[in-house]
Amino acid sequence: MERMKRKEEEFLCRGHILNALSSPIYTAHRHIQTAKELWTTLQEKYRIEEVSNQKFLIGNFMSFKITDDKSIRSNQ
């Protein structure tokens, strides 16, 4: 009984995760069998992407320079 309940919950959880994905991401990840493995895979993929975006933004911020030839006032 407990095993059947766990199997049903696993199926529902995996279904909810897959249902929230866009078509290309769904197609790429639908072969993953367990909800935990699916969640971990998605989390690792998008955490790496997020960190990469943050590094890009921080790099742009760090390269910002104030120069005398540009005004800091708006053009209004």
C-alpha cells in the first residue's frame, strides 16, 4: 500500500514539473524517470546559467568608468 502511494506521488510530482516546462525544455528532459532526478537536472542547468548572467552583469558594472566628457545629468 505504501509503495503504491509513493509511486503515485512520484508520478504526479514528475508530471507537475514537466507540465510547467516550455516545449523545447520538456522535449529535452521528458526521458528523465524520477522527479528528484528531473528537479536536480533542471536546478543545476539553470543555476549555472544564472551564475553566468550574474558574472556578466558584475563584469559590466566593474568596467563602468566615469569620464569628464560625459554628463551625469539627464537630457531633460
